[in-house]
Amino acid sequence: MEYESEYLSFYNEWKESGELMVPWVISKDPTNFREMIQSLKDSEEGKNLPGNWVPDSTFWLVDKGKKVIGADNIRHQLNDRLFNCGGHIGYGIRPSERGKGYATKLLSLSLEKARELGIQKVLVVCDETNKGSEKVILKNGGVQDKDFIEEDGNVVKRFWIHI
């Protein structure tokens, strides 16, 4: 709760950019911040999940000044959809903080958290057009697997990282 104003700044900057909010969890409306935090806790515990969803944990990357720089979402297991095009970890850096090495650090920290959750082989994906994310995944030990082509023709690159 102590990060409410900083999180709202993070959320609003992303919304104003018009970009797709990644990971998906940051698109949750934070107007009732306490309720949003509770929904994150519920998801981590596997409570009140929509059908065919898996438990997940969300973490924020925060600098020393308490500015929310980025967020990640770690799915505790994979279902068919996640195996093909979602992966274990989704992460994103607020638009004004990109290109500073934060994504590489965030994915590295996410891998540590995944290990704590008992995940030993992590699937991380990105769209074929997202060269920045591909570089981040490769810097963190990603080994490319077979691509997945979505119904709309979008190519999802899939990478495995052993931790």
C-alpha cells in the first residue's frame, strides 16, 4: 500500500502512452488500490481465478526513490495457452525508463523468484517483432524453441531458461 501513488504514476504513464500494457496484470484498474492488491494476493494463492487460469505472482521493480520502474507476472505453471504463447514470465518497463538495462535486471530477478516457486525450466516468450525483449531473454540464458503462430498470424518466439 505504501507504493500507491508511485504505482498510479506508473499505471497512468503507461495508459497515456497508448501502448499495450505488459504484463497483462498491470492493466488492472488501480482506482481502488486496496482491492487491486487483494486481487493480486488472491491470484498468488489460486483464489477466485477465472476458468482455465493458473495461480500467478506479481512483483514490481522499484528504485531507491520508490519509483515503480516495471512489473513482472510469474505464472506458477503452464496450461496449453501459456505453453504456446504466454510463458511463465511476463514483464514490462514503464515507457520513460526503457533502454536503461532495467528489463534485463527485471527478468533476472524474475528468474530468481521463479526458482523460489519451484520452477526449474522457465518459458519466456515475445512477439517476433519485439527485438528488445528477445535480446533481454537471450541475455538471461534463453534458448530458442519452436515459434508459435497465433490465429491472426502473429509469430510468438518461445525461449526456455534452465534455472
